[in-house]
Amino acid sequence: MVSPQHDPTGGAAPDEPVDIALYGATGFVGGLLARYLAEHAPPGVRIALAGRSEARLAAARAALPGRAREWPLIVADAADPAATDRLAAAARVVLTTVGPYARYGLGLVESCAKAGTHYADLTGEVLFVREAIDRFHAVAQASGARIVHSCGYDSVPSDLGVWLVHRAAEADGSGGLTEVRTVATMRGGVSGGTIDSLRGQLDTVRGDRDARRVAARPHSLSPDPSAEPTPSQPADAGPPARLPDGTWTAPFVMASYNTRIVRRSNALLDHAYGRGLRYGELQGCGRGPGGAVAAAAVTGGLGALVGAFMVPPLRPLLDRVLPAPGTGPSERTRERGWFRMDVRAETGSGRRYRARVSGPGDPGYAATAVMLGEAGLALALGGSALPDRAGCLTPATALGDVLVDRLRAAGHVYEVHAD
């Protein structure tokens, strides 16, 4: 493996393919993922660290515990197709934390799709996933590669939570899902990478009418958006509202993406969830007067952030106050964080189900490292237990119960019951 400048002293690819190559190991989230795999990957799983700089990779490796200090290094630049081809050929599974994915990710998707190498990322970018589907879904199907987008807090809890209520309703013979709403609550820091992805997508849609139309379409990630049977969906955004249990809600910043992943899962499964499925997500802000105030603050703050990003003169100010890409919260903040997703579903027969998905740790960092790490291990070790499916997939359609079981074993909660 050579660097983008073709330096022959660059990190050499392993003599034989490793089970997992972690691309972006020198970044903030990549470092958390590397440590998680070092501490939790079963013995015998061969792992490599990959990135642009051999020196930085060596430093990242030296900070890891135990046998991880012997992991091989692979030097590759996302802008060099030959390098990403060699990275894909050097691993059975590639995990990437390098975003924004629209800027850095398509070449690696192409390399993995051509090579038949499984791939998982942390994207929350609608336009990137739509382009990957259009360009590489058929290629990956032909090679047998599972290209699994959004294997972090975007969008594992949402996708697997709806998967769980679907499986429960199916087992009971309760009919297809009709109305599903997920309410998210969490404590954690703001991801610089997420901010950068939001910034990039807003820049694109501001100047491109077609991109704006794709981003706004509720079924924009479905195989054939124009053929979807349910053009209207519950609102992903709106004014603060109170649920029947007294919880005040506000728009959830990740709803506009997560909902499209869930709808893609349904479409890839031939609408097994229900052809009339209506799905939305909100953020829970608590009950009583305090919850109402919090919901108003979240609603106003989110609207102000998006509005400010759309005004170029305000960008320098935002760049000074918002987290930069590659940065993140302190270890104490990460450890004190948590997330919970309550999925509330109704079926065609009128029966109701509820799933709870929750876990410890800052959702965008500590918990995301667990999710992507276990997704990678599922791809590497799941074998015939995985769904027999290839192409540009979602966590539910690519990994299903295998990932649910692995995350439960890792300390996350995945439970479902009939109301």
C-alpha cells in the first residue's frame, strides 16, 4: 500500500487480507472505535488500522492496549482510487469514520463494491447515500458486498427498533405496521463531524434544485422513490407538541435522515413492515412546564442553526463557536452520556407495540463506537446467520438479528412488547 504521493516507504498491506480494516483510525471517532475493537474483538480477529499518514497511524496504534499494538497499518488516501482499491482488497470488512462522506466516501464505496468487500460507515448524509445507491448498489449485488450505511447513532437505534416491532407484530399475526413514531431522548456532546456533514449538505442543496428535491423527499433513499405507496408521512419537524403521556416533544435533528433509512429498510424488504407505513421521529424534552420550555428551546435552536448555516456571512462566527471536525467531548462527558429511543407502533389490526432501544455513553461518540464496532464484527463473523442480501443496505436489512444480539451482549437494550 502506498501513500497518495506514491511514496514506496508507505505502510504495506498485510500479507493476507485482515478481517477488519478501520479507515480513519487517527481521527477522534476512529480512535474510539480502534480502542473498542482492541478491547472487545474476539481473539483471532485480524484488524488493521488505515489512514493517510503512516506516522499518525503508528502513533494511534502505540496508544492502544495489548495485542492491538501489533496490528498492521495500511496507508491510503480517499482521493486515490488505486489506494482505496488496495485497501478494499486487503480486508474482508472496511469500517470508515472518514467524513463528510459526500466529500471523502464515494471512492471507498466503489472500491469495496467492486472487490466484494463488506463496508460500514457512520454517514447521516442523504445525498451521499442516494448517489452510492445509484452508482454502486448493482455493483455490490453482483460482487456480494454488503455496503451498510449509517451504523452509528445515525441510524442503528431507529432502524433496529422498527425492525423489532415489525418482527413482533409479524410473529403475532397482527398485520402490517401502519403508524410508527420514535421519541428520542439523550445526553451527550455535539459531534464536529455531524456539524460538518450538515454544513456540506446545506451548501449543496442551497445551490442545486435537484439535490434540494432529493433531500426533501420522504422516500429519497427507497429503491424507486416515485413508486412508493405512501407519499405523506408524519411530520419530521414542527412546533413543540405534547404526547398523550404528557411528554413534550420537539423536532429531532436526525429525523430527516433516520426516517429515510427506516423507509429504505421497508422498501428493500418488499414493504414487509406495511405498504401503508407512516413513520416519524421526535425528540422528547420532558414533562410539565420544564418540558414545554425545553421543547421550545430545542425547536428554536435547531431552526436558528439551520437558518444561520444558510447565510454565508454568518459562517465564520459559526465556525468559531461550533465543534470542529475531528474533535469531540471529554472522556468524562462521553462516559456520562446515554441515549434512549422509544418506538411506538400500531398495526393494521389495531394492536399496539412498543420497543425500547437504549445504551450508556455519549450517543455520538461512545455509543456510536460500540454500534460501528459490533456492526463490523457482525459482518466479519456473522457468516450464514446474516441475511442473504448484498448491495447498498441498511443496518436492519444487512445485519438484522445478528447485530441486535451483538449489541445486547455489549450492554445495549433492545426490547419489544405488545401494549
